[in-house]
Amino acid sequence: MFKAYSSRLLSTYRPLLQKAAAEATKTEAKSSCAVGTNLNLGIKKGKAGPVALEDSEYPPWLWTVLDGHKKLGKEAQSKLTADESLDLRRKNLRKENRSKIKQNNFISQL
């Protein structure tokens, strides 16, 4: 009974969720520099550094670089080999341990 209800509930909300996700990806990122601003990177000695361009002139992937790594879905996790799966679990465990240590250090300073 519950399974049928949950599947019907999810099927009715799926288009709404997809629409919300599509609208979220439509938002355009804007750079913090005005067009023509010298970026002062000094890549080549004795030459002028790169200048900021319009946002539309940059590749679209550039705006998603700092979003962080997306978590693997269940399908992607099932396709991992045993070694990769073990590495992923170790990585997540280390991440959790670091966050616990940081929390404990913060609390001990109070």
C-alpha cells in the first residue's frame, strides 16, 4: 500500500522537480571583474597580463569549476571496481573524521 502511494507521489512531483532543476541551471554566473580589467597575473615577463573578457566569451564549464565534486549516484557506485569502491569509502571516512576533529577542536576552544 505504502509503496504504491509513494510511487504515485513521486511520479506526480517528478515534473515539478525537473522544472525546478532546469530553472536552477539557467541562472547565469557573473564575473567579479569588469570587462577590460587587467587581471595582474604576470604570466610573461615584460608583457601585459591578461584582460578580463565578457562573461559570454568564457566557456560554460568555467562557471561550474568551484561548485565542488558531485556525489556519485547509485548507478555510478555500482559500476566501480572493488578498489575504487574501497578508495571512495576511505575518502569519505577521512572527510568525516576531519570534520569531527574540527568540531572537537572548536568546542575545546570555548
